Amino acid sequence: MGMNEPVPGLAAGAVEGPWYHPTGNEVALFEQCHARGLAVMLKGPTGCGKTRFVEHMAWKLGRPLITVPCHDDLAASDLIGRFLIQHDGTVWQDGPLTRAVREGAICYLDEVVEARQDTVVVLHALTDHRRILPIDKTGEVLQAAPGFQLVISYNPGYQRMLKDLKPSTRQRFVAMDLDFPPPELEARIVQHESGVDQAAANGLVSLAERIRQLRDRGLAEVPSTRLLIAAGTLMASGIPLREACYAAIVSPLSDESSMVDALRDLVDATFV
Ligand SMILES: Nc1ncnc2c1ncn2[C@@H]1O[C@H](COP(=O)(O)OP(=O)(O)OP(=O)(O)O)[C@@H](O)[C@H]1O
């Protein structure tokens, strides 16, 4: 989701909110962190439900949500704001973090480990008792409005050797581990999100279980709940089961022919 875009499902499903099925005690834990102004770090593999969880919690807590996808070019000014040159001078424009601080929104920094270290450091004064955001360029020091909460996501397996969060940053967050849900629950999620029938959802999850065992045998990324939902969506729209799995699970996971063959064999064994 891009910066500043509305939360999907919020307008359409405002009564029910973005659907999220808890996998443990994460809802109560998040609520307590929110009430006490504690920043949260969501740890977990790609596509396991971190973003959906934040969307759900923002809705549940009645706070606006401002999402920022992080990347290695993300500068502090992309978060805080900058002066824009106009015909009659310059005007200051708040960045997404500053807006969240002023509005008392939940600010979600997706894949924060991608951001430059000097960018991450601007978060520090917001994550302790001060709850302030100094804006050097305007000389302002903003006090975070009630309801402001910082949430970051972090995929511990991804690029582990290359990038990591500094301990001084990590220790400013309450960490919550979100992993793929247990099989029965993951099947329910796949069924709900894709509209596929129960038998096919169970099949997709047992396929995922088998493929996830290949993690240490040459498969860099294992299939996420998101991939299973994509395959289920194709199935529900009439694409034959195996074809849907080849397109939505096997091909996105690997380009290497021996691995692709092994994955296809697993698909064929699951959906005989
Ligand atoms: N517990 C859950 N309840 C409801 N839906 C879920 C749950 N877990 C996963 N999903 C589904 O999986 C999809 C992918 O999850 P999401 O986009 O939240 O992953 P993510 O962990 O934020 O991934 P990334 O790290 O790639 O951003 C969601 O759109 C949702 O359909």
C-alpha cells in the first residue's frame, strides 16, 4: 500500500473493519501497548498478516492509520517533511510521520530495516517517555498527540546478514512475533479471503506445510499465507487446482528448474 492511501476495507467495511483472525494474544497485547504509548515491532515472515493486523487494530482503536513502505533511499525528510518551492516562496509540507504525530494516528513503517540508519534514528525521541519529534528545518519540537503510536514491521529472516536493526533501536519497541498461523486457522483464513471451498483450502495449507519444510534445502522464501490466498482466488474463479498452484505458488517461489520440478511434484501429490 502506498503512502497516505486510505486503508483498504475501511470505507467499504467500516462497520466490521478489516477482517483479522488472531493467532494468539496479539490483540490484547497491542491494545495495552496503545493505551500506554508503547511503540510496537511486528516480527514475522513476509505475507503472514502483519499489515492486516495493524489495519484491524487501527480500526478497532478508532485511530487513523498512516502507512509508509520503507526502502533504502528513504531519507529522514521523507518521513518528517520538507520545504516546497512555490511561485511566491517556500511552504513547509509535513511528511507522513509528522502528520501522524500531529493527528494522533498510528504510523506504520513497513519493512523498517530497509530504511537508512540515519532515517531510523529520527524515531528515537518518539519512542521514549518524551514522545517528541524535533523538526530541525522549522525549529519546531512537536509533542505527539494522544493516540499517536509508532508501529514497525520487521522480517527477521530476510537479508539477515546484510541488514539488521541497531540494538539501540530494537530496545525501544515491544516486539510481537507473528508467524504463519497453525494449519487449521490458516485454512480458515485462506477460505475466508479467497472464497475457495474448505477441501481446497485444506489442500493449499498442507501443500504449504510441505513446501515450508524445504526452507533449508535451497528454497530462499517459503510460501506465505498471501500466496495461498492468491492460489485460492484463482481456484475460486475456475482455474484448475494444479494450474492455480503452479502460477500462484510454484513460479513466484523459484526460477531454478530442479526446485520448480520438486515443487510441482509436491503440488501433484497434494491435488491428485
Ligand atoms: N490472521 C489473519 N487474519 C486475516 N487475514 C490474514 C491473517 N493472516 C494473513 N492474512 C491474509 O494474508 C494476506 C497477507 O497478509 P499481510 O499483507 O498482512 O502480510 P504482511 O505480513 O504485512 O506481509 P509483508 O511483510 O509482505 O508486508 C492479507 O491480505 C490477509 O488476506
